Amino acid sequence: MENLLNIVYYVIPFIILLGLLVFVHEFGHFIIARLLKVKVVVFSIGFGKELWSRMDSYGTKWKLSAIPLGGYCQFLGDADASSSTVDGNLDALSEEDKKGAFPLQPTWKKIAIVVAGPLFNYLFAILIFIALFYSFGRMVYPSVVGEVMKGEAADEAGIQVGDVIVALNNKRTPDFQTLSNEVSLSEGDEVNVVVERPSVAVLKADDMGVFKDKVLGLVSVMRERSPRTSVFYPAMPIVAHVLPGSPADKAGFKSGDILKSINGEPIKKFEDLYDYVVAHRDDEFEIKYHHPLFLKVRLKDTQYEENGVKIKRRMLGVRSQSSMTFTETMGFGKAVKEGFKEAYDLTVTTLRGVAQMLTGRRGGKDVGGIIRIAEMSGDISKTGGLLSFIYFMALLSVNLGLVNLLPIPVLDGGSLVIYLIELVTRRELKAEVKDWIFKFGLLIILAIMVLATWNDIAHLISRWFD
């Protein structure tokens, strides 16, 4: 029974996930080729033995194959599915067929067709983000500490349950996903962490025998003036100074504290606090505020169990609050903007990791492959629910699009570089040169696949037996 459940949770979601993303990618190549009147001979999901096929009225063979680990579009005139070599019988084609042969197309058409696959992956992801943000709002685990693991990095640094982690190494961390990304991308074991500790004070205003009116004893930061006008901006709700012996001093306020609310009324600028105290001078005030802490934390490699799964990685040693938070739903315009921004942020994060690996500041142990994707898709389908699975699909679609744009021969990005060179030089590279370039690219891809598979197997062994 357990094996049957594992098939349901791990194998089936993985096949659906990868099959759909491959279809989106290859459909990008296909639809642009068809619009540009380039003939697609084969549209395949999967490799190896053919399981099903159908010929459409345009002469394209649509098929499903036995190994669901990718797919391809083969164009008329190509000798293989990667478009790396030209069919030796190209001259034997009729004049009509030559009009739709890929190798005989203008360079700009080749570029458009090659780029379409990765761009469709991006478009697919962005549409998912827009739909999720518009329907539900942004789904986040706020960077509020729900649990501190005993003896781990955060515990040793003094981080407490309820603390809000607002930045790591000068990068804002509005949610736990961003925090996790910044931890994994940190180049050293020691990181600078900015924490805001929520606090509550109950106090009454006092004239202190000096002032004509009752005061709390909180002094605001200096107001800034607009560089183009003489108008001053409202003072931020940050405490610059606490008067010695004042009610605020006795209540424990310190310089730098960030005011949040007074008797349940939000404080958006310092004047809000002043106006409320003046209007309710004899009342007792409950003020909620955050006290900032600037900590140096030494990260550790930590193994922990989450939903029955053993996980080991470098981390702060904190867990988020248990529930995912949905921000307020967005209007369509903002959802579109945030959808594009989400894809951009994921791209930047991935490129930062790749750059660190290429410059030697980061090892290759984080490179994962098909096994890791199957593992993650299974874990999410098992414990995360449908929305989490859909978000993961969008995230993976961005990564698939980005990886295919890398300038490695055999990938779309490698072909794009070749076509751009031909566009600039206005001459086609010799077939022998292209052949060597693609063989070199194939070696790179095989090396990456071996590394990824090795990492995946090592990860699984660690997960099962550590």
C-alpha cells in the first residue's frame, strides 16, 4: 500500500509536471515555426520507443514516447532533433519543401524559433503568477520566527520566537522563501542579520514637572525636506531619542525603536503618535513597537525532519510560523506587475547562484537533476497542496527557460549565440565548425548531468540513511 501511495505522490505528479513544462517549451518552438511557415516534422513528448502518434493535416507527427524526460521539435531539413546537423538530402527536396526547411531559413527566423521555447516557459510561469496573485494574493510564509532550533545558529545568536528577520547581508527578507534563498547564496559562514523584536509597552503621559503638556518622552527622527521644494516630509515612526526619566524611558523604549500602533491605531508617521496622545492625554496607552537588533550569525549545516522527510542543508536554524499567509488580493494591473517581478526575482536569484559556482565561490553540490525534481514535486504534492504544486511548477518553468538560454551548445542558448554570430558576420559557420561546437556542448551537458545525478543520489542516501 505504501509503494502505491509513493507512486501516486511521487511518480504521477513528476510525469505531469515535467510533461506539461516540456510541452509548453516545445510548443513555443512549434507555434512560432508554424507562424513563420517552417515545417515541423515531429513534435515529441519524451524520447525512445513511440507509444502513441498522430499525423496532422500540416504533416506534423505528434507523438508520446516511453522515456518522459524531455521532448523535441524536429524541423524539415534537420538530420536530428537538436537541429545541430543538416539533412544530407536537403538538395533533393522540392522547391516548395525548401521554403519550409529550417536550415534554409533567414537567420532572424531561426533566432525567433529558437528563443520561443524558453520565452514560452517564462510566459507560462508569469501567467501562473498573475492568476495566483489576482485570485489569492501573494502566498508567503512571513519572515516571523515560529520556532528556534535548540543549539543551532539562530539560537546561539539570541534570535527568539516571534522575531521578524528583516534583512540578511543587506538583502531584504520579507518572507521565508527569500530568507532561505539568501542563506543558500551567502558566500561565507558568517552573515549579518537584522532582526526586529516585537514589544509592547503600557504607559501614561506625564508633564515631568518641566513641560506645559503631558508627554511620553519619545523624540522623532529629523524630518527630511524635499530637494525641489521647501516642504518637509512627515517624520518616520522611528524613535531618535528617549528623554531620561520619562514614561517612555521607564517603559524601556530605546533609540531606533520602530513604532507600530497605539491602542490599536496604526502609527504610519510620528505625527500619528503625537496627535493621538494630545487627543487622549489622560488615557493609558498600549504601544506596540519593534526593537531592531543587528546580529552576526555563524551558519551551520543542519539536519532536520520535516513532514517525515530528513533534510540537511546550511541554515539559520529557524522555522516559520506554521501557516502560509495570503496577502490581500491584487487588482489585475498590480497582479500583472507582480507576476513579471516574481519571474525576474527568480531569474536573478538563479543567476547569482550560477555566477558563484563559475567563480569558485560556491561548490557544485547544489546542482540537481531529474531525480531531485521528482523528489521535490512528490514532497510538495504530498504535503503542500495544489496551490503549492502549481507555484512550484511556475518556479520550475522559469528555471527551465533560463537554463535553456545559457550559451551552451546543444541548448537553445548555444544555438542562439551561433545564429547571432552568423547574423553579425552575414555568413554561415562551416558545418565542421558547428559539428565540433555541438560535440563540445554535448560533453558539457553530459558532465552537468553526471554531476547532477551524483548529487541527487548522494542527497537521497543522506535522506534515507542519515
